[in-house]
Amino acid sequence: MSAAETIDLTEPAGDGRTPVIEANNVTVRFGGLVALSDVSLRVPPATIIGLVGPNGAGKTTMFNVLSGLLRPQEGEVFLAGQKVTRSAPSKRSRLGLARTFQQLELFMGLTVREHIVLGYRVRNERRRLWSDLITAGALHRTGATERDRVDHLLDLLDLRSVADTAASVLPLGTARRVEVARALATGPSVVLLDEPSSGLDGHETAQLGGALRTVVEQEQISLLLVEHDVAMVLGLSSEVAVLDFGVRIAHGTPDQIRNDAAVRAAYLGDDEAIEGTEDHKA
């Protein structure tokens, strides 16, 4: 299904639900370079939506627009129905947006549990957050509600066995799950996942994919997934949008994307990249 057609499968499916996040007709220019041109994207509640495209397609630019690191020259961004186009990332976080980055953003001296505690306090006890970081042992002093939530996330992401392990010695696949758990601890309605499988082997990628499906099912949040591993995206997502040179060239179900001529042309005939594998499918 080409972007020129009028049916938008990234719209909520006729049930009246407000998208958790949406970008309407967003254009971003860097000097004479158009990084995004009139791109729209809508993410319904409790779903996984994929955003893919070749290198330089505009995926990271779109994430920066959605998260508030970049303001578009044209278009609007809404979070839970509220316009946030000019709102700071901190406000978007309070409204339910969380994000992970392609490069690990962990504190190497903190344990897995301490990272999740930090995520919880970002949303629920912001005033004590910085003092906790510089006060020895402060991250161990937790209340019952916080402790229950942290323990739940440790179990949800299969991190209980490494709860007291420092981030500096974690395998990459485990560290990726720690980032997801920390993001979930902020109580988001939507998480932007930027290349979560980067650097992972096939087993670790499959393990992460299973964890992400469980997160959506149990937490009823939405994930917007940017990935170079297109097979992973097609296996996990309900719907997928494809960017190429800053333009949305296709959107639809995974099967529609696999069979879209414009998508195959964008990937230069790399059929393997867009076929998907059984290991990733829900």
C-alpha cells in the first residue's frame, strides 16, 4: 500500500481510541536538506508499531521530533491527545513518553535494580532523585510500593537473577533489557525504542522480542520500534511505516509491507531483509 493511498492503517481501528502519540504532517529541514517531508505517524494504545527504512531515511529525526529533542518547521505532535510540538522532553516524560537510545545509556557503577529504582523515581519522586544519586546507599532505601513495582519489572524482563549485578559486567542483550525495564519504571504509555537489537546475536534478539511482546500484553503500553533488523520489526509489529529519503513511502500490516514494491525498491532488492523469520513472529 503506497503512501499516496488514503487508507491509513496507523489510525486506531475505528474504536474511537485516542492515539498515545502522533505526528501530523511533520517537515524538518537542516539548511537545504529536507530530513522529513510531510510525514504523519499514529500509534494506537497497547500496540507495537514499527518504523523502518534504509540508512538516512529520517527515522532518528522522527524520534527526535516525537521526544522533543527537535522541533519541526512544519506539522504538529500530540501525546495522549495534547499538543506537545513545542514542549520540552521533560514535559513529554510526565505525559507518558519514554525513550531508549541506540547507544547504551546505563550507569556502569549501578546495579540492575538501582537502574529500575532510578526510573521509578524520575516519575514518582523526582525531588529526591539527584540527592539519591550522590548519597551512598540512598537507592537501597525503598518503600513498599516502589519495591513491588521494581520487583515486578525484574520478573517481567527476566532480570531477577542479575538484580544486584553492576551494569558494567552485563552481556549486551541483558543490558538492553535493563534499559527497557528502566523506561517502563517511569510509568509510560508509549516507549520509543531506538535500535534495541543493535549488537545482539540471533538468540539475544529473539529473547528481546519475546520480552517486548510480554511487556505490551501485560503493561498495556505501546511501543514505537525503530530497527535495522526489519525481520524483527515485521515479526513483532501490528503495523509498519517505511521511510525513505524523509518521505513515508509505505505503511500497512507486515504482510503488506513485505509485498510492497516501493519498499523492495528502497532496500535495493534485499528480499532477505524484509521477509521476516519465524523466530520473530508472535
